[in-house]
Amino acid sequence: MDANVAHGFFISPDPVKAFTSDKLLWGSMAATENLERVVHAAIGKVDAWLKNRP
């Protein structure tokens, strides 16, 4: 992946939407509500795991 593309995800007003809209990464799943929902859920699980670490 091009470094500028990756950086663009993080400076976007909505990084998850930018990430999940990338057709090179996601192909036909790109920019779908389902993919965005699943990625948000995964982020929530990681955040919960980090919060509960000893």
C-alpha cells in the first residue's frame, strides 16, 4: 500500500469510512455499510480488550 494512501486514512474526518472505502483493499465490499459496521465492531472489541488489560 502506498504510504500516502495509508496516511490519508488517519487524517480523514472519518478514518473508518476512508479505510473501508478503499477498493484496492476491499474490492466489492468497499464502501458498504456492512463492512463499516464490522470494522467498527472490531475496533470496539480491541478497545474493550485494551481497557481490561492488567
